[in-house]
Amino acid sequence: MTDQKPNHPSLILAIETSCDETALSILDINGLAIRSHRIHSQADLHAEFGGVFPNLAKREHSKNFLPLLQLVFKDVFSDSFDKSHLEKLPSQSADFTDTSLTEIAKNISSESSVKILKTLSREDNLGPELISYLNSIPAETFGEIRQNLHGICVTYGPGLEPALWVGISAAKALAIAFNLPLYPINHMEGHIASVLSTAGANVGSTVSENKSPAENSVESNKIEVQFPAIALLISGGHTELISIENWHAYSLIGKTVDDAVGEAYDKVARQLGLPYPGGPRVSALAEKYRQNKLNKQQENANPTQSPEELQEKIDEKFTLPRPMIHSKDLNFSFSGLKTAVLYTIKKITDNNSRELTEDEKIRLAYEFEEAAADVLIAKTKKAIIDSGSSSLLIGGGVIANTYLRKKFTELASELQIDLHIPEKDLTTDNASMIGLVAALQIRAEMPGIMPSAEAFEHIVANGNLSL
Ligand code: KG4
Ligand code: ZN
């Protein structure tokens, strides 16, 4: 079946549930403009496990999906929405049988309802609640949503499979409900496309769960990426260098052989007694060291005696390796760096016979960040030079890091290439980046998958999906 709607619908609904963020967005395909951007983070819930706990993530995604769907619809279609339907969740746990469905069916036919319930059968009450909600939307508004939506897109990997399944099943259910094509999207391609959010209005600082639709929207996006380009993806699960010939034409040219850089930040944070997610906390400590050093330098502008010799002795104890920095390939290794931090802690605390002092923690965080930055910069530089690339795109949670942003800005100016980094709010997992990939696909006339049992059977979660 093909899309038969008349007036070129221009919106796409995007869904992302690959890890611990439940996220939904609506984008305008034409201007690559974000019309609604909503995220519910579970980070606090997972903190006590020291990482993301897959089955808890799955349960939370199921619980949060519908309230977020209501919000994004409200953001974009609010004028015609009867708001009384939006403030509360539909009645809980309705006992849906085929007969009751036929009786209450309004926007959703009983045939579609059966398919939706089957699709969402493993997601607690999401199936019945979704049908109940969709049927509670005034028919005119439901028609308006369908008229304006071109399709639904969803992350199908990589990520935690139980978590991915919630988004995939919900996306299939919505595709059935609105009879729209579905676009399965690679999460890592989303991180690459997230750089497209930097153009036009300042998305990063305006997009928020609590902002109005007007504040959340970006009018147009005129970003141009010069190819060939190199993408560096740095997150809690990935450290990858990708060569990009053009949108949708990627090849993986380097990756971590063990831990991802974000994972190393998180593990070092734990060693320093800091809670998950540790990246921003380690980085804040490192920044403190830089600031202290700067202050000291200013104080000692005219030192009577040089403290350098003494400093060198202290430095020796804290010096960390730069794993694989001179290897001929473009791969990374961060596990050794994390272990080196562990040994250093043992050494300076006399085999853990005492706690680290605050100054030592600050110093270690700084040394770790410098080592990680040196390796990331060296390998990325090599990739750019080897490939003769004109642009560098960086995505993933770790590029929220202010110091790394500064270092990569310096690298780009040294190599005289364009640097594209997403606004900070779009570095961590979100649905807008997934919508941006789908929008690029639609603009390139790549087809989505129309709802049918046979076609949808092939759309499955792929935890290890690569580019
Ligand atoms: O992309 P992301 O939100 O999730 C995935 O892993 O896919 O990345 C999360 C990772 C975590 O490891 C977190 O510690 C790290 O990004 N991170 C940072 C910073 N902010 C987040 N690492 C270093 N510095 C930061 N400011
Ligand atoms: Zn991610």
C-alpha cells in the first residue's frame, strides 16, 4: 500500500527508547525543524544500580510513553485539541475484549485495535491505554494528526533490547492506528544527524520538557555539511570513527577495542566515589584543577623560586598512559586507562589504607580527562588527515563535555575544517536526532514500511546494530 494522503504531509513523529531516556519528538521534514521535543530521563532511577538496568528501563518506557505522546501531540496540534483529554491519562486497565472494543471503537477500528493489542501485548497496559487515548481524541483532531503526519520513525538499535522493544512496538501500534509508514532508524546515525540541530535558532537552550511549543520549535534549518566528513561518536556505549561519503553512506573506520570513553568516565567516577552518570562529575573536578592551576599561575606571576622541580615529582605519581595513541590503526582502548587510575589510587593511598583527599580526586579527574582527550584528538586528527575530510561531526553524550568541545574546536581550526557539534541538550539521547535521520531519508525518497503483519515482523530490536 502507498501513502494516499493528498496534501504532502510534512511532519514526522520520532520515538527513541534505546537506553534510559524515553523520548518523543515531532519534526517538520521540509525545514528539518523540531516542532516538539520531549524527554523523560530515568537516570536517577538507575543511579543506585551504578548503570542502566534493562528491565527497569523497559518498564519505565512503557509507563512514560503515553504521557509523552500526549505532550508532543499537544505541542503541535494544540489549537484544535480538546485539552480536557490531555491532562489525565485514560482510564487504567480497561478490560478489553473484542466485544468491548467494537462498542467503544471510534478513531480506531476494532480490526486495528486487535492488531495494536497484539503488537503491544508485552508492554504491560500500554496497548489498552493507547487505544483508549487515541479513541478519546476528537475525530477531527485525529484526522488532522493523520493528515499532517508523513510517518513514524523509531530507533531499532543499537541499545538495550528490552528497552528498544517498547519504542518499536509502540511505533508499530501508532503506524497501524494512523495507517502510516514506519521508518526504523539506527541510533548511531541519529547521533551523527544530531549536528543538524545546531543551525537556525538555538535549539539546545530552548528545547525542554517544560517549554511551550513555540519555544520548542525551530523555524528552519540551513546547515550544510561538506563531504567527505568524519564522524566521531562518543557515548556510554560507543567510541567510533566513521567515514561519511554522503548522508546514508557510512563506513566504520575505527572503534574501541574494549570500553567506550563514556563508560571509562563512569567507571573512573565510581573509583573516585562519584555517582552515575559520572562523566559530568569527573569533568567538573577536572575543570576545578584547571582553574586552580590558572589561579596559582597568576599568583606566581613573579615567583622568587620556581616550584617546577617539586611539581615534577608530584606529577610522576599521577601520570596516566595514553593507550593506543601511537597505534597505526584508528582504534581506541580505554580499559587500560581506567585500570591505570585504579593502580594510581592504590599507590597514593598506600594500598587503599586511606580515603583519597579532595585534592587527589581533583588531580586524578584532571589527569584522566587529559589522557582521554589526547587519545580522542590524536585518532580523530589522523582520520581527518588520512581521508582528506572537509568536516568533522561529533555526536553522543560525551560531547556535552565543555573541555572536549574546546579541544575539538581548536583541532578544527588547526586543520581548517568545519566542525559540527550538536547543542548540549541534543548530545544525550533524544528523539529529535532520530527524526532528523528519517527526515533526511524521506527527502532522499527512501521508502518507509507500510503496516502489515508480514512487513512488521521483520522490524526487530537489534542491540548490536552497527552503521
Ligand atoms: O549518548 P549518551 O546519552 O548515552 C549512550 O551511552 O548512548 O551518553 C551517555 C554517556 C555517559 O557515559 C555519561 O557519563 C557521558 O555520556 N557524559 C559525559 C558528559 N556528559 C555525559 N562524559 C564526559 N563529560 C560530560 N560532560
Ligand atoms: Zn546514544
